[in-house]
Amino acid sequence: MKYTPTTTVIKAKGLIDGIGNKVLNNAAVIIQGSQITTVEHQTANLPQGPHVRHLEYPNGYLLPGFVDAHTHLMFGVYGGSYEQVTGSDSDEVCLLRAAMNAKFHIKAGVTTLRENGARNKITFDLREGAERGYLIAPRLYLCGRPLTITGGHFFWCNQEADGVEGVREAVRELVKDGADHIKIMASGGGTAITDNRRPSYTVEELRAIVDESHNMGKKTTAHCLATQSLTNALDAGVDMIEHAGFRDPDGIYRYYPEIGERIAKQGVFVCPTIQTGYRQREVFQSIEAERSLTKEEIVKLDGLKAKCESQMEFMGKLWDQGVSIISGTDAIQIFGDYSLGIELQGEAGMGNMDVIKASTSTAAKCLGAENLLGSIQPGLEADLVVLNSNPLEDLRAFRDVGMVMQGGRLILDDNMGYSIFA
């Protein structure tokens, strides 16, 4: 969407540009139209005049807009299984919910997201609507329908493909529909009939997907919960890995340092979706505090504990081995809860500045969009967020977003009592 050129000056107590390692104190950013033109280290001699908009945050910290590198916008139904949602809701209902979820996320400061799987053309239609101005949404990087084996994880998205020729044809179809990247279900997942302890595609099929995608200028990312699926994906040369579950055929979560070493050596980005299952675990723990759990609830809670604890452990070990970690919520049940994953990344061992980069510049690099967004530099889009406290002191600052701007367009501003959604 094109916006009328205007000059905006933003001043803040501190500026964290997403690429450096220090806070720039009492800095200013000058924006012309949708782009950043200048980053000023002092606030004297800034542009003035009736056509200049001044936004001041004397206690705020200015950051690049956040990137959520793993979402599923058609969901966001708390407590509903995949089968319940896909069995009861039409594409039209899912599209409406996706629009609502996009709103929740951008209000939380997520100005860009990488969508990793929806049914049919739901997210393609959502992006078309956003480009026409029918709704406000983060910048959308879409895979459309994930590639999966017959009966595989997310098969109901309707992009099942088998064999070398079958997967090549599917990649071409997805690119034709508008896919920005190709999402591969390299193992089973939460879909009821699948097994997340075992790989799905063969290495030969995965190599064909990667080859065809790269031939068409598209990156690939692989959903990998099973340990063997990680090895298969690395053998095939994927660009990114989702989850990195390290789950063996016996159901036990085991970390293999040699696989972490390979991921780092091959320069593969990992989106650990570290908060997946966390809120569900909280619900069962809350119930447990009030009454005795049923046998079924105990089994579910034990499974969630194992999953959440392993996610924290494995992400920390991957980080220690030099793997490029990016932030992603895997927003299945709750949108707008972006800060949770940020805080968990810190608890897992990443430094606060590293977490900020994982949610901004590193994530933008993963998308291949580092020349457009992810940092505060002249020539990049003015996707900006103000936090009301210093995230380098406490990552819980991500909970309190005071301003969101996308492409120079003000989305919300607590100082002004302004929200584009009001």
C-alpha cells in the first residue's frame, strides 16, 4: 500500500537498532514517507515545520518492528484440536479469524510475520485483502499450503505430494499461487493420524523439494520433530528448520550434539518455537491446583512438561553451539502473546541483545528481507516499535508496547491515545 509522503521525527530515551550491541541514548530517527532517512545521534537541529510530525518518548526505547517467524493464522482457537477446527470451520470463517489474529499480533509489535501453513488459499486471500487496504496486518511472508506426504501432518491443507516428480510439481503449484517460501512437513506432528517420532519424506524427496524451490528462487523450511527428520533435512540442504524437536522413535527427547554442530556448520536457521505448549501446561497446572487431575489430564500434563522442558534445553544447547536462532510463536491457540517466547529465549540462555536480534535483524535475514526491514538504518522501511521500559534490563519489557509503526504509518500510540483499530 502506498502512503502520502510525510516527514516524521521520532525521539526516544534509547534506540536499539537491531544490529549493534549498545543502546543509542537520546537518539532520533527521521522518516520520509515509508522509509527511514536518518538516524541522528543527537536531537539538535531536527526538521521542523507544519509538515513534520514529531513523536516523542522520553521514557521509551525505540526498536525495529518485531518478526514472528512461525505462525498459523487460520487457528488461534484456544482448546480446539486441529481436527475440531478443520472439521467445523469453513475457509471463510478461518479467513475472518486470520484477519483477527493479524490484528492481535501487530498490536503486540509484530510488524512482519512468516506464515507457515494454512488451508487452501486462506492466507493468500488475507494478503490480497491487506494489500487492498481491507485490513491492517503485519507484512506477510507466506508458504500457503505446507508440503506433506499423503496423510501427513497438515494434510487437510490440501498439498499432499509423494515421490520426486510429485513434490516437484507441488512446489511449482505453490509458487504459482504466490508462495514466498516452501514449508515441508519432514516429520509427523500434532495432526491426529501422524507420528511425530518418525520422519515423513525420504532424503531423495526432500532433495527434490529443495532443488526445485531453489531453482525458483524460494527458500525452504522443514518442520522437524523427529530426530531422523533433522538429519534428513540437513542431508537435503534445507535453509531453515522449525522446532528442532530431537524426538526418537521410543518417544524420548534426546539431544545429539553432532546434529547441532551440523546445523551450525551448514548455516541453517532454527526457529525453536520455544513457547509451544507453554500456555496449555499453565492451564493444566492451574486445574491441578484446584482439584485432582484425571488420568487423561495427568498424561497430557506430563507430555506438555516433557515437551516444554526439552524445548528450553535444546534451544539453549543449539545456541551454545553457534546456531542462528530466530523468534517464532507457532501461534496456534493464542495470538498477540509474542512476549512469552522472547522471555523464554532469555531463560534458555540467550543474552537480551541476542534475543532482540533474533526477533528483528536475524529473523529478517532468515526471510531474505534484511535490506527491507529488521533494523533501524537509513533506506529501510520504518517498521518501528517503542517499548515503555528497557529490554536490555528485563525482557518483560516486550509485554508493554507503547507505539507501533509500519512503513511510516502509525498503528498505535499510547502517548496520543491513538489506535488505528479504535
